[in-house]
Amino acid sequence: MNISIVRYVTGRILMLLGLLMLFPLAVSFIYQEEAIYKLGFAAAIGAALVLGLLLSLKKPSSHRFYTREGMVICALTWVLLSLIGALPLRLSGEYPTMIDAFFEISSGFTTTGASVATNVEGLQHSTIFWRSFTHLIGGMGVLVFVLALLPTTDADNVHIMKAEVPGPAFGKLVSSLRTTARILYLMYMSMTAVLVALLVMAGMPLFDSLCHAFGAAGTGGFGIKNTSVLWYNSAAVDYILGVGMIVFGVNFNLYYLLLLRKVRDFVDDEELKAYLLIIAAAVVIICLDVHSLYENYGMMVRDVFFTVSSIITTTGYSTVDFGKWPVLSHVILLLLMFSGAMAGSTAGGLKVSRVVIYSKTARAELRRQREPGRIVPVMFNKKPLSREAQRSLFGYLCIYLGAFLFFLLVVSFDAPDFLSSFSAVAATFNNIGPGLSVVGPTGSYASFSLFTKLLLSFCMIAGRLEIWPIIILFSRKTWRKV
């Protein structure tokens, strides 16, 4: 392990965090909040800058940089970001313990949207803004942004990018990784700005529009009202956010194809077709299941479309208490939680591409069993999938299921019922936010013990980074010098 390069890069990232926290500090001044809230952010900014400076002051003794270093930088950075980002919430007294604050900001950076706050509307504007702003930072990945600024080579940067960008495969948009990072963030910020403008045009206040756009862009979903998006009671807002969440659940590489006017390649993408088909099928099935609960079918379609969009993109906004829907609808929503949106998007979950490949592999294996001498290739996007890629995908599935069962067993000791424990782990591990029962859209995670909250915090970080970086970070062999 090249500890010096890990220390140096981590320090640079922490300094960037300190600069980003100037935005909520400015909000605190704009809304003339009490000094304790300003001091909380000032202290956190100071901690980030000082620690970052100390870590990065000395240049690395060696520039050797491999996958292991990339994984460790990624996992360590996300843990430190959450720790320092939680300081203002604790120092201001708005959150009773550091673990509660750590849970909240871990949820923000990982774009989960799970909350321990029982009265969101009682929080200060700066806190509300910071919670939502962490979604924007964590959505595309703060490390992706840093890659556009780091003075390291593409060969080094690619190890960080692979660790942070969600999905079974990573590919550059252009030959230069730094240019790729800049293109991604330019598209990301431009789309967020458009969403803010549309929400303002729909009648939502600017502050609210910014916070909701940050959540939709990062597919996070921290509500700024106790009843989430339902508070606005606006069809325009519901459909703008519903479509917006779906848009940000699409692989950003495909948007780059549109910029290059390669419309055919965009339309023919197999994962995109499956993603839209899953959404359409889920909307139809749930509408058929809940139609007896509604007198107004227009409202029914609006609620179901918004909920499906929110769950499959792992955003977590809500316009209805879907915990009161029938069991079939709950099953569909749980399946969407595990599926997630597309690889290369800001969403969590397994990713649609993996789901498609798993189903194709199972079908191919069935044909091989029926016709033992036949060679049945697994095709994805009109290309054969190598055996190595298939082994990697199923290896990830085994780790995913093993980690999920571990978290479920531990959380079960603290949960009031199975549905609460299962959906709490599913909602945090897949970075969704609200689950069912006590952690449903009208509930929170406040009732869990501090140990469970801490465990679920790491559950969110592991889910956002797709497990491997966290495992490698806490592996004793990782820290051996090379």
C-alpha cells in the first residue's frame, strides 16, 4: 500500500470539501440565523481545511498508484466527508448525537435520503440546504469532480473513477479521463440548472427548487417538508420531478452520445430499453392493484408514476404514503429498490444492466442444460459478454447478498418487525431512503439505536461505493506497504 499517495489525495479532497461548505455558511448569513449555526459551519470548514492541508502538505514519496490505492482513497474519503460534514449538525445542537449527524450526512453524500430528523421543517435553512447540497456533491461523485483538478495522470485517476462510478463497467467518454470528468460534471450541472428553472416556473420558491433539484439530480431525496413533495400539492411539480428523476437515472454516457448526435446509438441501448420497460410495467401493475383506493384516476396515475420514478431511481421523494398500498404494490416497490436505475447514473441499487445480464445468463444456462453440446453466448448491447465479465458480475452478486444478509441479521435485533428491518436495510443499502413500516415515507430512522444507525451509515456508504472499497479499506492486508 502506497500510504503517501493515499494521504496526499485524501488531503486535497478534504480541502475541496471545506470550500464547498462555504455555500451553506452563506445561506446561514442570508437567512440571518443565530451565531451558533454560523460557528458550526465555520468550525467544520476550518477542520476540513486544516486536516486537508496537513495531509497534503508533504508531497508523496512515491507516485505508484494502483487499484488498491484507488479503492482505499474512495472509501476513506467518503467516510471522512461524512464525519466532517456532520460537524455543523452536531455543533449547532440540531442533532442530539454525533452518530445521528453522521447518519444524516452519510445519507446525504450517498444520495440515500434516509433521515433521523422527525421535524424537518424545524431545521434551519442552512442545515436544510447543506443536507440537500450533499446530494448534489455525492450524486455524480465528489471524486469525479476532483479528478478534473488533480495533477495526476489518467492512469492514476482511472483507479479512483472505477471505484466511485457505480455500475458493472466503467468507460471513458473521451481519451482523457480529466476531460471525461469535466464533460460529466458539465452535463450534470446543466441538467440540474434546467430542473431548478422548471420547478420555479411551476410555482415552487427558489430555495425549495434548489433543494429539490439537488435531490432529484443526485437521486437523493431529502425532503424539506415533513410531508415531502406532497406538501406542494401540485401536478406540475410532481411530473417535473418524476420525469427529472427518471432522466437522472439514465447512464450519462448516453447523453454524451446525444451531444454527438448519435441518436441511433442512444435509442438502441439495451439497458435504456429495459429501464423504461421496467418503469412502464411497474406503473401499470401498481395502478391495477391500487385503483380501488382512488376515485380520481388522474391522481392515481400521478401518485403511482411519481412513486415508481422515485423508488427505481433510488431518490426517495414521496407524494403518497405507499405503505398503505396493497401487498402486491409493496412487492413491486421492493423489487424496484433492488433493481435501481442504469449503470453510470447517479442512482443506487444493483443497476438495470446487471439485472438484464443475470436474467440472460440464467436463460443461457437453461439452454445449455437442455442442449449440453450447444455453445450459448450471453449478449449485451449486441456484444458477447466474456466469461471473465460474467464471473465478476456473479462474484459481486454473492458479495452483495452476503453483505445484505449480514446487515439484515444485525438490524433485526433492533427493529420492531421483519418488514421494518428488511426494508430499512434494502432502503439504505440500495441508497433509496424511505422503506416500509416504521421507516416508511411518513416515518424516520430515529427510533433505531445508535449502534444500528452507525451500522446503517456504513451500509449506505458500502451500497453507494458498491461494497468493494469498504471491504478493502477495513482489510488488514490492504495497509501493508509495497
